[in-house]
Amino acid sequence: MYTILVAGAGKSSSFLIHYLLINAKRNKWKIIVADGDANSITEKLNGNENGEMAVIDITKESDREPLVKRADIVISLMPAHLHIHLAKDCLKHKKNLITSSYISDEMKEMDKAVKEAGLMFMCEMGLDPGIDHMSANALIHSIQKVSGTITSFKSMCGGLIAPESDNNPWHYKFTWNPRNVVTAGVGGASYLNKSRVTEVPYDRIFEHNKRLHIDGAGSLAWYPNRDSLRYLDLYEVPEIKTFIRATLRHPDFCQGWQALLLMGLTSQDDFFETKGHTYASWVKMKTGYHNSVALSRHIADKLLIDENGKLMGMLQWLGLFDEKPLQPGRYSSAEVLLSLLLEKWSMSPEDKDMVVMQHEIEYERRGALVKVSSTMIIKGDDREHSAMAKTVGLPMAVLAKLVLTNRIKPPVGVLLPNMVSVYRPLMVEMAHHGIVFNEIVE
């Protein structure tokens, strides 16, 4: 009997745990779900006889290590900065590890030791990063097989609210980790555009957006996502002139978030005592308000926008100008903003989310320029069974299954899923669950 340790029972874990429990019955697996919240574990396991609950503090070695030691493979759904605790235990006890997060510097430093131990630490195995790597490399490799020279690659992905549940002026609700949404773009972005490296600082990320229309998803905008350049060598596209990885949002969202950023409301470093402050006084403090005009007029002048326009309406809808008291304590502006957005952007139980991913590739073959677009659109069933949970969790679960059933020989090292031996069987399996791409060739 194999044992799988799943660390984390949050929003993204529902499909993953359900998939593993279904396969546990026929394969005689034990699925241990570890989290700090007993209710979340209970909800996900739903009394399944192949499941086991472990309420732990993941930062405590005495809680964590015995579970890793028991496991044959570990899947971490914990926040990115906590993966390293499990990684060290996995290395010590020689266990394979799967995560959905970007490869951190700490994890990268373990590569040599992980290889020497003959282990697989597969990172970036979720949606974005994850499905993007697998689907993009499948396309790239198929083009290279017919001697196509790839000159442009753009990959865009967004966790959005489905049109039928889109009922606020920001056209957005939280479908994944809210804190990550608030901190998006903080490190700036870089990408290759027509053979020139473009660096975009944080304060220009959201104004640096481009519009596009995707059939089935409508009018969207994309902004550059982190450092695209770090994937150039991994994607093996030596003739590339444009290489961009980007995030999809509604155009109004980008305009609104840029306004919040310019107002200083996304800062993570400006800790202050919130007692006695309201949302309006916080905004006044952050924007240098010290006159007798209405706050909305002050903000309109600062942002150079129409006081009665759409953007001002979006800011007012959030409640930024309300005299509602802040939660007392010592918080940063980003934390104050997050508490407000958790109220305004929460999904109702019946709300549906939508995940959209599109790759656009241009390549030359026999003197002709060919354009390929490959698009995935997935809608969730409701808040609990969301498209985000499905597309983040299922790749990790499928990889664990394929490794334990000997359908994949685990590659060794600290990796991301860009190799044929991994992405091909995974994409075949995920297609059975509706995770498919539609291609158009021009």
C-alpha cells in the first residue's frame, strides 16, 4: 500500500484530494491530508475510509517529519514559502515531492543534493505555472519536429469570474489565494519583445496592458507576468525574438488596480496604527489630502480622471471613501486593502469562476509565416468546485498517480514539467477531465 501526503486543505485542494481518494480505492492507497484547520480537512475527506486526517503546524518539525517519513510521495499545497520545510524532510527521508509554486532560490539550491539522492522535486506543477509549461512545450516541440523556426511566443493565463457570475464593476472575484492577487506584480516584470529586453517596474505593470478578444471569454487585457526571460533556456527556442508570459484580467480591472497602486494602497511596507482610522482617512493619509475639497475631487485630480467617470465609480464601489472604521491594529496598506477586498470580491456559493489560457506562437517554415493560437477555457461548477481548484490541483494529483502506478519514471532534480516523458501522459489524462486546448492555425 502506498501512502500519499497532501499538505494543505485550502481552496485549491478539493479536486486534487477527490481525485486521489477515487484512485485510492482501486489502488489501495492511504491519503493523509495535513492542515492546521480540522474543518477544512474533514470537509475534503468527507469520511472516506482511504483518507486520514492530520491537524498540524507545518512549521513544526515534530508535527511534519513523521508524516513525511510515512509517505511514498508528498504533495504540497502550502503557501510557497513553506514548501522548503517539506523539501528538507523529503530529502532527508528520500521522498519525491510535488508543488505548484515557482521554483524558489532555496529550492534551486537543493538541486544537486536532490539529484544525488535520485529524487524528483517537481515544482511549477499547477495551472500557471504548470499547465502552461506542459501545453506550451507540447506545441513548441511539435513545431520543431516539422522544422519550424519559432520567432514569437506569448502565453497568457487568468483566473477570472465567469460572465454569468460577473456582477461588480471590477469584473473580478477571488478565485485563488487573495494575498497573491494583492501582491501581484510587486517585483516588476521583464520579457523579450522584437529582440529587445523590456523591463517594466511595478508602478507601471498594470498600465502596461494590451487588449485582446478571446472567443468564449470576451474582451480581456494582459499584463506581463514576472520574469519571462528565466524560461528562455528551459523552453529551448534559440531563434525567438518575442517571448512573453502574461496574466489575463478584464481591462477595467487593470485600470482600477493601477489607480490603487498610484494611490499607495497596495504598499506592504507602510505599517501604521489603524485605531481611529476609517477607510476615508486612510486614503487621505496615503494620498496627501490636506484641503477642503471633497475627497473624490482630490482623488480625481491626483489620478487625472473624471470625478463622475467609470474609474471613480469603481473606487467608490469598493468603499474607499467611506467613514467605516478600520480593524484596530498595526497593519500595512496592503493588509488593509486585502481586508476590504475580501468583503467585496468574495464568491457566493453558487458563483462560477473561469480559467482562460492562451498561447500565441508564430513560426517560419519553408519561407512562410504561420500563426498558431491554442486556447483553454474551463468553467467551475460553483465556489467549492471551481475551475481554479481543478486546474491547479489536478496536474499534481495526476503526476502522483502516474508515478505510483509506474507509468512515469520520475525524472531527478528540482524541476518543472517541460519534458515529454512527463507532459505527454499528463495531458492525455487531464483531457479525460475536460482540460483541453483548441488550436487555430493561420
